Amino acid sequence: MVANNFRYRLTSAFALLACAVVVSTGTLHAQENPALPSPLANEAPTLRFEQIAQEQGLEQVSANTIMQDRQGFIWIGTQGGLHRYDGIDFKVYKAIPFDTTSLSGSWVWGVSEASNGDIWVATENGGLNRLDRASGTFTHYRHDPDDSTSISSDRVFFPYEDSRGNLWAGTLGGGLNKIPYDRPGKFVRFDHVHDDSATLSGRFVFWMTEGPEGDLWVSTSNGLSRIDIETDEIARILFNPDMRAGYGWSVNILHGYFPPNDPGIGWFASGKGLIRLDLDTYEHELFQVVEDETLNSENFFHQVMPDPGSSDVLWLAGPSTGLARFEISSGRFTSYRNDPADPNSLSDNQATSLLTDNSGSIWVGTANAGINRFNPGAVNFVHLRNDPEDDQSLAPGIVWGLSEDSEGSIWVSTDTGAAGDYLTRFDGQSGKVIRYRPDREDPTSIPGGSLYAFAEDTRERFYIGGRGGFVRFNRQTGKTEKFMWTSASGEAERLRGMTVVNDPDDPDLLWLGFAGIRILDTRTDTFRHISLATDSVEAEPTVFKLEAGVNGSVFAATSSGVFEIDGDSVRLVSSYDVTDSTTIGTNGLQGIVERPQEPGVVWLVGDTSGLNRLDTKTGIVTRYTEDDGLSGDSQYGILADDAGTLWMGGSHGISNFDPETETFRNYGLDDGLMSLEYNYGGFFKGSGGVLYLGSVDGVTAFSPEKLRISETAPQIALTDFKIHNKSIDVGASSVLTRPLAETESITLVHDQDEVTFNFVALHYANPEKNTYAYMLEGHDPDWIYSGQQRSATYTNLPHGDYTFRVKAANADDVWNEEGISIGLTITPPWWFTWWAYGLYAIVLGLGIFAVDRFQRRRLRIKEMERSQLREVELRAQSENQRREDAERLSEMGRAITSTLSTREIIDTVYEQVNAMTDAAVFGIGIYDEEHNRIDFPATKEKGQTLPWFSNSLDDPSRPAVWCFKNRKEFVVGDYETEYEKYLPATKTPIAGDAASSIIYLPLIHQDKAVGVITTQSFQKDAYSDYDVSVLRTLAAYAAIAIDNAAAYRKLGKTLKDLQT
């Protein structure tokens, strides 16, 4: 990437990170904090562009326009069609020959969304199109020379629907068109007449929007036009009456932006720079990347957009400018252009379109290389790297040491290997970059080998050290004043990891760690040795890192473990033991830090050990690894920021850990880092809380408070629905009659029991890192967290009602907990329907009835046979015998009555029901036609028989009455909440307690209602469909028995009449 800085006016030096301070907008969040030191102030913000082109599915690489709809999808107009993008996949709409429902032309200039969610599409020579989102078909609006109400030209550049529902369409050479909201399909034309100020400023219309006062602002090839939407009156602004031909003439306005925090101002992209316009007085100011009154391609801007996090920053795209960042407060431009040597630079300098999406990402469309997407929050990372053609850049090599001195200078040690070592000084006073190199012929040059250690004493004398020794260095002369410790002592290898800290209590004492610990008294230039050899550590260990503790002690990370030195006390706190998992994870420690918030607790990183928390008082170790969210188990350094969170760098980028919440946030290339490989020794915390991390490619510097995360939860959309792995299209005869986004529920038949839902989170800041969770209510007991998987498949689903839900999180783990949902109903097969169960009951009842009738007929036949045998005797019997027969019939009638009595029927049926289900309450109500009521002679409750009671058929609030009169079943699982389905009101039971689950079934025999049967439970939802079907069968038996009982009662009455 090539980044160049230009200013329209001279401005004072400013701090780079300070320019990224943002105002909270609800989308992104940051806080103010001190700026970076002045040596880094003029470093251009580093951006990393993600490129989207044909390899990712783009049909054609000329991205003329980019728009985001209300659902969250991105729409891209190219010369090869209209594209809908969800961050992963493209859906492409193109012109198809002889298909009048397809796009009328594949060259798309502009796209906007209609109030109902349809998409307006402006095409080159294809007129205006409207995409019906439901059907996926296009309606065309074409120019007709014979129809003055048609659109004025087929070269349509930009469509816009205002807040009143009017559609406006700007054309290339045909002026402006309007479809009034109350005249669908009829255009009103607005043309340009040069000498008529009441007409448009120009015939080429590039963009329009409603301004702060509700007027329509229109950009044209010769200034602006301001239109009163109610009266259609036009005012010209920035109009040049001496207009000459030329696309780059300064009054060629192409795009604009009205800042909501400054309603009296408008910013406009033009053919000769950025224009700031006072909306009341129309006074304006021109800002240019390059100060040149003649046409300059770098001053040509197509589009202007606000930064999503800072009201002080604008982004601009131009045909040769590439991408430009404009800071309003300073008037300073930073341009970003293509760098052939950097694959993550802007893909093409012909930038044509811009979009700031809902997630805070910025999209840049280009003429020749597709789309670029970047995270504007990445400007909070400042990178120092080597430029072989610039001797004022960082020296080449891997970074081994970093420091900031009291003068505000930044010191960076690099090692190129065979090409030697460098020390680079970014001078805090002059802003110059000075490089130092060791010289064997010059004893006053810096020590050879990589430098790891930097320190100052109270007299602001500067010390540097490394593999070649430890020296006092004169920053004014650039010469070594005195070697305090040299490799001549035979410890060159152990000087490789030199570290130094100021004594916590006496800053003139410098603690040096390499072969053990030496304390340098800078007042006398004398050393004192501290031995770390203890009973458990025989040899003097190598000291990798020293940390000055908050309570006056010093901690040493060594090859034998962690030591605490407090005065004359030397204590080994913890050492790696492969047999003891309660020890630290390695003795190959690379970093150690103590947080002021937790005195006595040190945090350690090293080879493959992850992050270790060591309580030096108790010796307790807590480890955090990749499984807990750390970017990698090998970390090469650690720093604590002012807020107490920890920052680590390893071979997978930078990790931030919050000890309070025990959560990680990892930063990679997509977040603006220049490298994923950070290096031992290259970790330093500077003034103002700025953190410096050295890598194999240079230095990354940032203020942690300024690193913005996206607090916007992702929008979510269902993108596909499949049955048996086949996508279902929208159609009148389909299970989908509307698009998925507009569908509340889907109904399927029983054999459509394998379904797949595809979904996507429409958050474009690292969309590959969006994560998902889904569940099918009625099937899944809990959420299924699927990571980056964007589909859910269910097989062999039983019939029933379900709800599919999906939620998602963005790359910063901000969840859309509400998510989206869609209902799913699978209807049962016919043999599981209620009418089938009824048929089963009828067939069973008829079978029983037939068997009973057959048995009765067989008994009658046998009786007839016996009667025939006795016929002769019967003829001889006297009248007395006839009377005896009558008495015998009476006895049989009494016997039948006693066997088929109502109470015995109730008891018999109760025994059957109670044995099969919860019949806490059971009863049979018998229709009393004479008194117009239903009598309950022997209702059972909890095994006891209740007193006789009845329900009047004139009382509509009784379930028994509703069931009998409607000849329908009354079934509820929760009577208090469901009775309204059947009854206008409810009353307490006449006898017994109130139940929750209640079933009433009508007793019908030979199409005559004879009563009702009920079973009830005090538990909610106590009965299944099967329980209801069993009760239906028993109800059929009971109806027959009651009817037979009634018949026997009539027989008794007949016998009585015979006797009299």
C-alpha cells in the first residue's frame, strides 16, 4: 500500500492516534486518550484492504455502486449485472435475452432501496428497473419518444426514493425524472436550460438526497440544484454560467454528505476537490489533495462518506486518487493507493464508489479490480516498517528491542542477520530518523549484536545493552561513553537475553539480568552481584526478564523458574516440573508482568505454555491456553495497559486478556496488523500508556483505549430452505409463497420430514469470524452452537409444530440474542388424524355391536329350538301356567335391571377408565328429557361417590351442557386458560373440586344423544391423544349400555302393564 500525506493549508504537527479519537455513535465505541509520541505523529494510518473480485464470485470487476438494504445485504452494481452479497456468497442478476422479467441491461450505474424493500436499479441504455424482492422479477421503465410521461433517457445513473414516496431518477444527458407517489409509472421531467435559473444546473445528474430541511439536493455536471419536494421549485447552487465542456471541471459535483452533527454544512465530492458548503449562504471552500488550479487527477473525487466512528474524518474515492482520508479539523488528506508490492493495498487507483455499512466497515468499489473492504478502526494501529528507498524509515531487520526515552524518542533495535545490526532512533525533538550501527574499528560505536536492554538514570543518562555488552550512550554525540559490562567477560551467549529495569525504590540503581543479576549504581558506576543459586538451584540461572514489582520487590523470570528478590531475600517462587501440573508451564519464559491491581500476582508467557497467572504468595498457578481463546500457546512477550488488561504477541498476532472477565480478544491481519509474528524482546510500554510490539516486519504501536470494537450485533437472514436437500423456490404453488425474510411459518406434509435451513449473519467486519447458534423448538432441548457453520439440517421429524430460531455474533463476540425465527408445521399422515381415530372407534364399536347381536341371535335360535321341543307341552299348559310365565318374565326383567343398572354401568366403566388413565374425577351424565337436564347419579372423585347432581341444559357455562347440545368433544389441558374456546364464562363445579385437565364426550347411540361421559384430572395437560381415543371407545360402550338399560326399564313397565 502507498500512503501519501498532503495538506491544503499549513497545519501544526498532530498525533496520528489522536486523529482516530471517535465519538460514540452506537455502532463503534472508543474513548479519548493521550496521543502517540511525536516521532510517530506523522506516520500515515496503516490500512489493510480485503479484496473481493471474480475469485470470490463477483461477475464483473467494475464496481460502479455499492448499497446496503434494510435487511443487511450488500448490493453491488457492475458492468456485468446486479449482485447481492451476504459476506460469503453472491446472487447475480443479469440481462437475459428474450426474458422480459430479467434485468433490462447488465451495465448497472446506481442502486437504491424502495420503501417496501424492492430494489431500484439504474442501467446504461437499459432504463430504470425495479426488482420485486418477492418474485425476483424486474419491471422496466424505458424511454419512449412518443410518450412525454416516460423516462427522459435510458441512460439512468442514480435512483432515489424520497420520504414521501416519490421516485427520482437522474440520467446522463436527460436531466432528472420524478415518479410522483400518487401517479405510479408516470414520469415528470426536469431539464436543464442554460439561461433559465428555474431549471436544473446541468443535464447530467449523478446523485441526490434529502437535505436537513427536507429539500432534495441534486448533484449535476454544473453545480448543485436544490428542489422543493412539495412545489418542485429549483434553485441553482455553485452554477457556472461560463461552463465549459469537461468532466473534470470544478463545478462537476458528483456526490455529497450532510453531517448530522453540523446541519448547516454540506460536503461535496467534485471534479476538482472536496467542497465545504454553507447551506444557508452557499459560501464554499475547496480542499485539494494537491494544490493545483489546473485539472489534477488526484483532486478528482467521485464520492464522499463519513467515517463510522469519527465525525472529524471523511473518506473520499476518486478515479485516479484512489482512497483519501480527510481530517476536517486539520484539513489534512492521507491518500491510499495501489502498491504492486503489497497484496493488501488498494487493488486499483480508479476508485468509483464508497459505502459505510451498518457494522462499521467501509467498502471501496473500483473500476478495474472489484471491491475493497477495510476496517476504519485499524487506523488505531500505527506501524513502523522499513522502506528500502527511504533512509528516514525504520532500519531493516527483525525487531529485538524497543524503548522510549525521557526526550520522547523511540529506539528500535533490529537484526538483519548476515547484513548486521541496527539501532534506529526516531527523535522526539526534531522528528528525524537516525540509524546507528556497530563499528569494530570505532570503540565509541554501539555494541555489536542485537540490543535488548534500554534504561535511563535520574540524570537522564541513557544506557543500552545486548549481546555485545552494556554501555552508557551519549544521545547528543551518538557515541558510547563507557562500557559498563562487556562480552569480554566470557558471557557473550548469556548476554543474548539481557534485560534491565530501574530499582523500584532507587531509580539510580539499574538491575541487569543475564548471567544472574547485577545491580549497577549509576552514581559510582559500580556493580553488585545477586546470586540466584539456592538449595534447589545449584547453577546460576540465565535471567530472561526482570519486572519491578509494585511493592518494592523485583521478580525475575529465569531458566530455573520465577524468583522474587526483596532486599536481601531471594526466593524461588515456582519452577516448571513435568510431574506437577500445579507449577508454571515452562522455564523457557519470554515475558513477565505484574498488574498494579493485583500486587503479588505475576503473569508469565513463554514457549508453548500459554498464559500463566502465578500468585507469588500462595504459589497457585492458573493457566490459560488456546482452548480458552488465546491466539496461540507460544507467546513472546507481555504488557499490562493502564486499565489492567494484558497484551501478548506471538506467532498468531496480538492477544488481549481481561483478567476480570477472563476473556480474550485476538487481533490479526483483518484488524489492521502488519504481521502475525511478534518477537521476544520487542515489548515496551511508553508514555501515555502507548504499547509497542516488535515483529519480524517492524513495530506496531497503539493506545489500547483507542482500539475500537464493533458493538453492533449482526443482522441475520435466512438465505435458503431445503426439503430433502433440494432448495425450495418462491411460487404460488410452493410451500414458500413469499421470500423467506417475509415468511412467518412453513407448513409441510408428513413425508417432507427432512429440512435444511441456511442462514447468514450480515456483519461485514471479518464476516468469516461471525459465529452462530440455532435450535428447533419442539425438537432441540437447547441452543446448538455451530461456530462458523451456517446451516442446520433435521431428518425424520415427527409431525407437529416447531419454531426454528437462529442467533449470531460478530467477530468481536457481540451477539444478536433476539435473532430471527420461522414457524414449521409438519402435518400428520391421515392415519394419525382425529377423524381416523374416530373411524377406529366407530369400527370397533360396530364390531362389538355385531358380535353382541350375533351372540344374541345365536341364543335366540337355541331358545327357539328348545321352545319347539317343548311346544307340545306348552300347548297343554293351562291359564295358570301362562301366569307363572308372566311372573318368570318379571323376575328376568328384575335380574336384567339389576345387571344393567346405571350405577353398575358407571362403576363398571369407571373401573375400566381408572385402570388406564388418571380418572381423579369420573362421571356419566344421563339425559333427562322430561326435565331438560343432564343427571349425574354417581360421579366419582378420588375414589369416592359424590351426591347426585344435575346440569340444566339452559346453563351454557357448563362443559357437560356444551358437549351434549353440540354433540362435540370438550377437551382442555388447562381449564382456567382454555375454557374460552368453548364457553362464554365458567362456574365452580356443583359438586367436588375444580379440575385442570377435563374431557367431556357425548354419548350417542343410533344417532340419539343419551348423555355425556367425563374424566378429569387435577394435573395440567394430563391426557394424551391416545387417552382421548380410549375414552371415545368406552363412551360407545356406555351409550349402548345406557340405551339397553333404558330398554330394560321399558320392558319392566310392559310386564307391569300385563300383570294389571
